Amino acid sequence: MPTPRRIGLSLDYHRLYKHHSEVYAGIQRYANERDWLTVVDDWVGETLATSPRGRRAYDGAIARVDAGQLAMVDATAAAGIPLVNVLAASPARDRLPAVFPDYEQAGRLRAEHLLSRGLRHFAFLSTMDQAAYQSQASGFMATVAAAGSTVSLLDLSATWDDTLPHYRQNMARFQKWMDGWELPIGVGAINDNFARNVAQLAHERGWRTPEDVAIVGGLNEEKICETARPTLSSVEFGFERIGYEAARLLETLMDEADAARARRKKSLLGRKSLSPLADPIQITLPPIGVVVRESTDFFAANDDIVAKAHAFIAAQCHTRLEVNEVAAKLCVSPRTLQNRFTEVLRRTVGEEIRRVRLEKAKRELTSSDRSVHEIAIRAGFSCNTRMTEAFKREMGVTPRQYRKQRKIQRSME
């Protein structure tokens, strides 16, 4: 029986953040499928440096390579083992193979979700000291700009509440920022704690959530999102997939390293250490989507007819719904309904029906194991072909491709 591969993991696992523990869970799932032995070791570099000559402590490593772990980069290269990075803010980002979420897409998802609620005023709360946060803000603002609106951005430092004077200073900035809002407004927050702060301050002002202030956070920390009142909508990144795909990438790199060692041994030539990768493989994975909770569970429209029509469409999208049927339900002519939708939402009734169906199908594809055919029928598409056409037109992928991108495969390909 071959000796199991030993994998060193340096993931700040002890901090128990969801995105840390889920990366670990994804790696461990892949490791279990491959019968690897994983070792949680925040000092992988030092472990390798003190390993007995000719006996590598690990066959590969996966790490959040932050500023304090840069020695690990040189230590793994010297030991001739591959290292996969899962920290987007790593100072060694450009030098290492890596797997990250598509952070810009996460920003776009927030904006698209709030726009779909009929909102026309927007704000975004972030710390802009890291590329991942900047990308999310950029995606949010670009999507809102494409819809003809602007974003009020507040940049708080990561240490905004570390000391009482600093907290008071930043709370004053926070309040001044909110003073300039025009309600109703859609607010994107870089994380769920920021989203909770927005909801709390809105409540203190007598503003309603979501009717006056609709809020979407990030990271989908369930203990925050589901216990807050109102509960908070948030972007689910799917960090378990990040860990799983990082382990898959590591296996490819370990196989390549083993083959290179075999060639060197055969020829008795060549260096023992790994050369820095000129163009390391870096994989970005799209977020799973927005988990909708009370903080955005409404439709903002000053037009009562449009609001009622949207509620009816959302409830009946699984049926063979037509524009005439929606108009009849509201006792208005189809022409009147179309004109109201075009004026308020800048899209037709038919486009709104297709958008709601597509949103329902996307949720089902990522959150259930139902067949594509069953999901198509449940979402209101007449057949698989119609749903596939809609996905290709709007997303550039088929429903199966969309599901595969956002769910870890349960069996090896």
C-alpha cells in the first residue's frame, strides 16, 4: 500500500471565522477522498526547515500566505514541494498558485439583487485597504452605474472601532454618511457585521428595513445573519469550494513535482528545489449567490400597480404566466401595465417574468439536488431548452454549467 501523502495546512483555523473553517472543510473533503493525511500547522516553513535531511515533512501545503508566512514560500520551494495560496490579500499573491473567490462578481451580485428590488439609490460600506474589498466595491459601483444610478461609498478602516476615540470619530463619519441618503436606498456591506451596524443605525433613526433601507452583507455568517432582527441578506461565497479546488490544484502540482523528481533521479542532473513559477495557476470561482432574508425581502416601487404586479409575478412565476393575465389580475390594460413597468423598472413585464424565473432557477440549482428538468418546470419554463436558452443569453453558461461552477462535485470527475 502506498504511503499516504502528508499535507501541511496553515489556515488561521483557530480563529473560527466561517471562511477559514469552510476552506479547511473543503480541503479535508478532498483529502478524505484521496486518503491524504492533513496536518494543521501554522509553522509549515519552520517544520520544513527542521526536517531531517532527505525526509520531507510534507508532500504539499495549502496556506493563507499572509505577511507573517512569507518564509513558507522559500521553505516549500527549497524542500521541493508545491504550495497553494488561498489568501487573496497575500503579499506573495503573484508568485504562487492559488484559488480565490471572484470578488468583483460578489459586488455585482449585491447590486443586481438590490436593482431587482426596484431601488434607484445606493450606498456601499467597506474597508478599502485590500484588493478583495476594492474589487467588490468596484463590481457594485460598475453595475449600479450601468443601470443609470450612482453609489455613495464609505471607506472605514479595518480598525475603525479598535479604540474609543477612533470609534467615536468613525461613528460620526457613519452618521454623516447616512444623513446624505435618499430613501428608499439599497446598501451593500463588505461583511455581515457592517450590515448589522447599518440596520442598527437605521432603526435608531426610525427608518424601516427593508422598506426604507434594504441591506445585503457579505460572507453569509449565519450566526449574525439569522439572529439579527431583521434577518440579513448576504452573499454566500462558497468557501468550501475554495478549499476543495485548492486541494485538487495541489494534487496536480504534487504529481508534476513527483514526475520532475523522477526525471532528475533518472538523469542524476538538475536542481532539487522548485523554481518560482513564472505564471502560476490562479483559479477564481464565482460566488454561489445572494441568500435572501428579511433585509431585502420586498419590492420598492412608488407605483402601486407595479408593486402589486411584481408580487403576483413572484408568486405565480411557476405557471404559464402571460402579460395579459397579470394585467387582468390588476384590472388594468396590458398597455397601461407595460408603460408603468417601462417607466418604473426600465424593463417590460415579459422581461420581469423571465428575470424572476431565472432567479428562482438559479437558487434551486445551487441549493437543491433536483434535476435540471424538474427545476425548469418549477421555475416556470416550459422545458429544459427554454431554460437553457435563458441561461446562455443572460449568464453565458448552461444550467448544468452554472450548477457545476457553484457546487462541489460529490464524486470525482
